[in-house]
Amino acid sequence: MNKVNYEEIREKIHSCDMLLIGIGQEFEEGQAKKEERLETMEQLASYLKGLNYFVLSSNKNDLVEQISWRKDAVAAPLCREDEAAWDRYMKWISYTLNHKLLVLELGEGFLNPAVMRWPFERMVMINQKAELIRVGEKFSQIPEEIKEKGIAVPLSSLKFVTELCSED
């Protein structure tokens, strides 16, 4: 396994125009204690202060809504049918074209790939200025079509976020 270049990833996060964060299955129940998942997401929210980001969760729990993200920058369509949140997400996404977009997918698998995984790949494929960082213990692979625009991190998302936020 290759060593994760956290400095390179931090640079990409801080130099992008827009940051799309996907919170996936590794943040679901059974993956880690609730307190650990909450603490890890809170670390990430704190780390992202001042950045133009949007958080999309494919989880069916409401943990993502308990974090101190910018409240207008979160959508969890499988947890809560919130048309206003989905509309904000779609509007935010429409502004990403022709901007330097970084997609940071954390722990998404294949239970609901139509929510995040496949749309994120399409966004990166279409937007010439977009990159994908896909983190996951089991499913960090980047498709061949966007391999040159992606970084696969075969690591637990919780561990990745903790390491990412520990040094700045």
C-alpha cells in the first residue's frame, strides 16, 4: 500500500474553488462508535471553515446533520426528504462547472451508488478542472476514464480524516 501524501491532499483542498464532500457508508452505524464518527466529522467541519464546500451524505442516519457544517451546505437525501436541501445542492453543483472542483468522497460503497459514487465520477469526467479523492477501506478504486484526475486512498475514512486534520 502506498503512503498517503497528506500534504498534497491538503494543498488540493486549500487551492480548489469549490469542495464537494461525500460522507459515505463508513460513517454508518456499525462501522465505528457513534461518538467516534461524530468527533471525526466535527474535526472535518472545523478544518473546512472558510472554504466553499457542500456536504452530501448517502447515510440513513442523521449524524451529518448534527455537525457544525454551514447549515445551508448539507444534504442527506436518504435520511430526510428535504427538497430545499436537495435544491441547494443542485444549485451549488450547477456553479461548479468551469471551476476548480475537488470531490472528496469518504467511505462510499455500492449500497446506493446513484446518490454519490456515480454522479461524482460523472462530474469529474465532465468538468475539466475537477479532481476526485476517493477514500475507503474497501472501495477506493478510481475508474480508468478519470484515473489521471483522481487519487485512491485505500484507508478507513475515519482514520484518513483524523490524519488529514491533525496537521495543518
